Amino acid sequence: MSELPVVVIGAGPVGLAATAHLRERGLTPLVFERGTTAGATVNAWGHIRLFSPWRFNIDAASRRLLETTGWEAPRETALPFGSELVSEYVEPLAAVLSTHIRYDSRVTAVSRLGMDKTRTKDRDERPFLVRVEGPDGDRDVIARAVIDASGTWHQPNPLGQAGLPAHGSTDAARFITAPLPDVTGADRPRFEGKRVMVVGAGHSAANTLLSLGQVAKAAPETRIVWAVRGPGAAERLYGGGDLDGLPARGQLGSRLRQLVEDGIVELRPTFTITSLAAGESLTVTTSSDSVEVDVLVPATGFRPDLDILRELRLELDPAVEAPRALGPLIDPEFHSCGTVPAHGADILAHPEKDFYLVGMKSYGRAPTFLLATGYEQVRSVVAAIAGDSKAAAELQLSLPETGVCSTDLGGSCDVPSDSQKDDSCCSEPRLVTIGISTGTAHGRSADSDY
């Protein structure tokens, strides 16, 4: 099977990093991206500034490849906006890797050639069959290995209780925005002078609330309601302030607390939505209360789309839906971004040989992912696919120490920050050098979605 390509699903930063590592090792990558451009998901929140500076946002193999073209890296301590991450890094990288990328190509299923999930004999010797829906219809691609870096952006958590959609969600859709709307920019007319509810307790919610606060200062008739499910959710989001290893993130929580204390944002704790009723406005109902709003912004997090992997033998953590060995290492009840240890191919492996979930999707429902972590994942995974078990097992990762991490932008702790204009940088990073090991028992907050 050595002549077959390695299929990479997704042309975001982590998918492109996997592609660069594959090419560096002499393997043939084939990337399928559902969007029409690389980094399409990042562009969806391009108006948001990242928490982490450029030094943590560029993969090593990708840097080496780009530097052969005369590309110069941005200043390491600057905090890029999502749009800058794409224009200054993702797009140049995609241009160099263009012969390997197929755009407007959505992977709809992954299986083994000639056998379904129930067949065992000689399974590891069979190549993968990847079904792709493109401009010319469906086609099947045969691959030696598959790296799924498709993320979670297109699979938001529902607004209702118990992980289910709220009653009336379909009819209410016209009142509900996309995640992370451009509140002070292109989408401003939708919010100015309106009664707006933001649902969620992660950094996506905080960023949106801060932007709404700016709108309310210019248009005082604007009303802002912040709904959170857990009684301590707001305090957790306020975070560690000056103690946060990513200063931009610490400032975010402090500024949000001030908006609540000043009465600009009305906090509704223990607010569990049971139904939505659409009329001239939207009625948001809990078991004991209801609120009328004009616009609802969902910031309840995301979950992985596992349907396309139904014919593969996966072993997932029952709580966070990450690879089973990874789950205890990333559980948000016990880990922040900076306390998740480096991990690679052994931790990410499934019973299905040579198939790997990487990037945000590998974290399932856990919101503790950093781009730097994803880059180390794919370096190790590609080494394993290439047969270099020593390189796959020897991991190094540099991360800022931080005591707070709760976000819901596709599971990434890198984003979003508010649109402050200063170029804050991280504290001194810690260098983690470890072999592969597995975690032990873990717990999880039932209210991690909001």
C-alpha cells in the first residue's frame, strides 16, 4: 500500500501541518477540504483576535516549507486576528501545498476497502476507502492511512437541556445567529437597539458580550442578557485575571465581570432552556421563567461529527468523545490548556490501524485545545505512519502555564480574544518532554456546554 496517498480531511492549520509533515517524510498527501478555500472555518471568525501569539501558531514543518519560498514569519509576540492567521500563514502554506489539496470536496464516509466494520480477518492489511462528495458527484478514493483534521465548527452543541435541541428550535432559527457574529462590524445592525441574549459560558460568549457592551455604549437602548446553565459558570469564565498565562485571556474575564457589575450585562445564572417560541420576537423558556428577546447568540460549544466514521473501529472516551487514552488528559474539569501534556500517535491510536483524529476533533467535546498541541499531534502521527516509532514517541511541546481555560470556539483555547489593539504576549513557556503514557480515572462537568 506504500504507493497509495495518505488522506487528510480538512485544510485548516492542523490539516495543512499534517500535509507538510507528510511531504517532508516523502509520503503522498491528499487533502479534502469542504470549503472553497483553505482555513475556511478560521475565516468564519476572522474578526476575532487569538489569545496565543504567533510563536505558538506556526507548525515547524510548515515553517521550514514556507521559508524555502522566501516567506517571512510575523512577529512572534503579536496576537493575530483569525483573518491574519489565514492571510499571513494558512493561505501561503496552502499555495505551496496546492497540488495536494482538493477544495469543495466533502468526505461523507470512511471505511476499509471490501469490508465493513464487522469484518476482522486481514483488516489491517486492507487500504481505506474514502467517499468524497465533490462538484462532479461522489467518488471513492483509496488510501493507505487517514488523518481526520476536520474540526467541529459545523457541529454546534444544541441550546436545549440534556444535550438535546430545545423544543421549537427549527421555527426559532431566524432569531438565532451563527456562532461568533461580527457584532461591532458587519453584523452590527442586527444587534443595535435590540434585546440580545447570549447563551454560553466560554470565551466565545465573553467575546460576544464585550462586543455587545461596545454597541450598548453607542446605542443605550440595546439590552444584553447573558444566560448560563451552571451556577458557578460566570465565575469560572472571569478566570484568573493577571494570573492567566495568556494575558489577553485574563483581561477578557476581568472586563466581562465589570460589564456585569455595571449593569450593562444582565446575568441569568442557572438558566436551562427548555423551549423556544417564535413570534414577533423570540420567547426563551426555562422550567421556571421566560425571556423575550430579538436576537439569540449561541455560544454553547461544539461536538465532533462522528457519522462519517461509522464503519471504522473507534475507541472513544465515553464522556468527551476523544480517543479513549486522551480523554483523561484533556478533561476540562481537571485540565486547562497549559496543563494538558504533549501527546502523539500512541495516545491518539484507535483499534483501526493508521486512522487518527487530530486537532480540535481529537478533543471531542473538551474545550482545552491549542494549535501548538495539534501541531505536535500531527508530527507524531505522521512519524508513526512513516514507520518511525522512535520519533513518534519522543514528544516535545512548549505551552504557557495557565490556570484558566474554558472556551467553545470549535474546542480551541487559542481563540477568541477580544479585539484589543495591544500585542500582549504569553508568559515564559514550559517545555514538556515526555514519552507516551496513559491517564487514569477522570470526571467531567455536566454543564461544560454552557
